[in-house]
Amino acid sequence: MCRIAGILDKKAHPEQLRQDVQYMCDAMQHGGPDDEGFHADETLGLQFGHRRLALIDLSAGGHQPMLGWEDKLAITFNGEIYNFQELKKELSAIGYPFRTQSDTEVILAAYHTWGVSSFQKLNGMFAFALHDQSQQLTYLVRDQAGIKPLYYSIQDQQLIFSSEVKAFKKTSYTFVENKNWKTYFLAFGHIPQPFTTLQDVFSLKPGHYLKWNHEHHAHEIISFEPLPPSALITSPLQAAENLGKSLEDAVKCHLIADAPIGVFLSGGIDSSIITLLADQHTGKNLKSLSINFTDQTFSEEKYQKLVTEKTSGIHHTYLVDEQDFNDSFEKIMTAMDQPTNDGINSWFVNKYAKENGLKAVLSGIGADELLGGYPSFSRMGLIRTLQKLPAFILRFCERLPSEKLKRIYYLSYKNPIGEYLFLRGFFIPETIAKILNISKKEIDLLFEAFPIDEKINNLNGAERASWLETSIYMQNQLLKDTDFMSMSHGIEVRVPFLDQHFLKTINGIAPPQRFPAEKKGLLIQAFKKILPEAVWNRPKMGFSFPLEQWFMKGGQITKEEIYSKNQTAQKLIDQFKKGQLHWSKAFALYQVYTSAQTPILKVELKNHNNGA
């Protein structure tokens, strides 16, 4: 797990490129504390940079950027390839001369042997740039589940890429602030891909690669997502058996490391299963950790104990209180790559993982989204019913007294984004317009034209809910927050539920069996033999902190001077103080009103022609 950056700009001076990429890497040192490296091809105006967090092949052999096949290939890679040993065995059998024990070299060997079709063979979480000197091509590649981030900007025959949006601002290039990011953020609670806080800086779509032609300074973005299965499993017993075996294999693969690895145990179904499966493979060597609170409303300690009583490893539990939060608030804000209404819990989890001597932690992210764990799965019928109403009635709902009912307005958009915002939206357009002093029509046009993957048009019911939760909520909120919060501590978070083989198994199960009436019923059925009944037979409880109380007492987000220039914001913060507004909405306002303004400048290099 690492941080990567690079610039492709033939007009730039090599020394300026090196300095720019150095600054980008310096800004991301937290995510790669073990090593750094650079690679240049001056004839093409190419500069790669890398910050390393070593987990596989801890020796100098894992140094990056790494060269391959007579030094004609170069890669800077962030992530882990869990099937690298199988691929290495296959490639060795046909004569590829491996020099290291790293999974990075396997990517190079696979590309040399199979070309771009090798990307689909990789089972893991990855974001990498690969330069093919002989073909004068460079590829940016991102894993199919969107676990690892990869951002890019293309302007004036220049390509810049990085693991974090923050890094773009550290170069001699200048960027314009995306004027729409606050609108997106106040509606979604995050900034949805492909957009970022910077104009012309985009997130590469999961399961796609960007091919850059150095000769023509042209690019195209191509999918390598797997094809849907030709036949679906309809037997409930077979579905549960396949799911159980596939997840067990995924956990085993995700435990591969040459550095200390553990598991985060919240006490819910997903993390409990991951912990119990990991224990089967590591036994007394397993380290698990949990977070708890003095306020028992938020504590899941009794469920955590039920699981740890069945494991033989070492378990650590940490108590987080209001003082811990107050002391850490500024560090948490600094750790954010982009604004978010989540991630505080992840920051603390990874903080304690670091203190526990770990370099990687397994997480249960993905199960709710893939297997029907959220209320949205039972609300798709309601959406279909409401969408039959005339548009003027749906728009009128914005005037209703209930905040939840106001969100019906979003269904007037007649697109999947409207459905998602009805299910999970924060502020409604009328409120956003008043907060930002812009017209509501501008907001409506923005969301009605939001780019969306056409594959959702063929999905209905629970499958459609799963797509919305996976492709919007999980990828933009959970995975993004987890990545930058974990990397701020130099910790890698691995997600077995998003293993490519497991996803293939899940997608091969017919919807009625995959989404039974009981929430996550298929997952529960697969692991009833090892999972304590008290863990699975209880109301769902999200992993949350008592942040409403802490924000109220600490006053970090309620200072009147922050909102003094906007009457709507003042009223909303007053509602929060009275317990009438959720803390996440108040936190969103705080981030919008305290964000630094980026100067509006044309993207260009400073003094490149004179070598300054």
C-alpha cells in the first residue's frame, strides 16, 4: 500500500517535473512512510513518483518505481495483488525471470506477457501507472471495486495523476476550484466521482484504464470490468455454500503479508465473520481491535466479547472519550483529502491499529451494500410508486414540514441520482441554494445532467439498490474515507468482501437468493455455524460515535462567526444546538464555510521553458 504521483508533459523541463513530483510525494508521505522513489523518461517528459508502505517483500527488492523487461517497462503501484503468487507461478512456468518477491513485479510480468488483458487477471485492490517505452504508451489503471483512489487531470497535452487530490495543489501547476463541489457535498454528504474539489481533476472510474499515447498526446478510457455471469445459482443452499467458501478464501488471501496484520472488530455481523475466519487461519497470531465508549448507547462491547471468546488471538479494546476527540479534531480535519461527513470513526480505528504495531487491518466494508443490509433495499418499491406521481406533485414535496418527506423532491429528476438522493440525500436543493447563495434552477440542472453508468437502467428492486449503495455510497463515502484516514496513519485497510473472486460469486447468485426477506440473510445462513446468534439476531447498529454530544460540548463547528454572513446557515446551526438537526449536516456546513478558496487561474507551468 502506497501513494503514487506522476506528470507527463513533453513541454516541461525535466528538473521542474522532478521537483513537482517530489512535492506531490512529500504531501503524501504519511501514506508511504517506508521509502520513496522516482523514475523519469526525459525524452517523453515523463516523471513517476512513489511513496512506499511495505507489506510484501519488505526488502529493497520492493522499491518503486520498478522497472521490468529489459527496463522497457516502469510502474508506480499503490495496492495489493492477492493472487500474485498464483500468477507468478504461471508466469515462471513460461520462463519469466523474476528478480524479487514483490507483487509489483508480477504486474509488470503479467503486462509483458498478456498486455492490457492482464489487468482483468489481477485480484486485489490497486491503482497504478505503467509506462511501456517500446509502445510509447502509459496506462493509469484502477481496480474494479474502486478500493484504491486514482485522480488525474488532462489539459494542454499534459497528464497529471496522483493518489490524493491535495497533491495537485503542491505542484507548479495551478488549478481552479470546482465551483460545484459544495453543491455536490451538501446534497450527497461527499463529493461523488468523477468529480473532485478541483476543476478538471477527476477520479478514474473503477474497473477502467486510461491509455495515454505519448506520440499524439491523446488518451482514451477503456473498461476492463468482468462480463456478467451467463447462468445464475437459484438454489439457496448452493448459494450459501458458494458464498461461504468464497469469503473464506478471500479472507485467507487478504491475510498474506510480510508485516503485522490484524482485523477490526466492531461487533456487527460483517466484522465478526471476518474476525472468526481470520482466526481459523492465524490462530493465536491474530490481533483484533475494537473501539468502545462510556456511553453504552454507542458501545457494542458485549457483542465483541462474544466473538473474541471464540478466537485464540490477542484482542485490544480502546475507549474513546470526548477529550480524545477534542484533542484529535484538527488532526482529523488535516487528514481529509476531500470534505466528507464520515471518516472520523475510521481515523480513530487506524490510529489505534498503528499504536498496536499493525501495518494492515481487515475490514467488513462491502457486505451491507452487496447483500442487502440497508433500509434502501426495502424502499425501491416505494420509489417506483412515488415516481408515478406527476412532477409538479413531487416538486411540491419540498414544502412539506418533514425533512424526510422533503427529499421526495429529488424523485422529480427522473434519474438514478434522484433516487439515491431521495434515499441518502443531505440538504434539499432549496436549502442548498440559500446556503450557497445560488439559484435552485442551477442545482436542478446540475443533478439532472449528472453522468451515470447506463448499466443501472437494466436493474430493478434489490439489485438496483445494491448498485446505488455500492457505486455511489460505498465507493464515494466509505472507501474514500477509509483510504485517506487509514493512510494518514500509514495503515492499509483490506476489504475481503470486495475480493474479485468473491464479487464474481455474489454476482452469480440469482436476486431472490442473494436478497432474501431477512437483511443479509444469505450471509447469515452461510455462517450460522460459527457466528454467535446474539450477533446476527439483533437490530442493525452502525459503527458510530457520540458525535452530536461531543460537537455540542466542544463547540468546534458551532462558532457563530463562521456562519455570520448567511442567515440560513445561522438558523441551521441554531437548530443543531437545539437538537433539531443531525450532527452530520452541521459538520457539512462547517466544512463548506471554513474551506480555503482556491484562486481562479489557468492551468500552466511556471517558467518551464527556461528551466527554472
